[in-house]
Amino acid sequence: MLQRVAPERDLALSPAALAQLMNYDFPGNIRELRNIIERASLLADGQLIEPEHRH
């Protein structure tokens, strides 16, 4: 999904961000996950997405 959201960047999820996503209930669907990843990729300055980039 990171490749689809930001193909020009070599993004990765930090272990903490991955854990946060894995514990999230996702009341929506895969679109909600994509929106979260897309927003976090825009907020991340470097190549690593951290939990604080979700908001």
C-alpha cells in the first residue's frame, strides 16, 4: 500500500506505527486504511512513518 500511495518515495512503517495500525479496529474498510496511510505519508518528512504521523 505504501508503494501505491507514494510510489516515488521509499516509505516504511516504524514498528510502533505498524503495531498501532494492527490494533486499530477499522470500522470502515480498506479505504480507511488507505486514507490513514496516505495522510501519514504526507505528514512524514523522512522515509519512516511514525505513530504521530497518523493525526
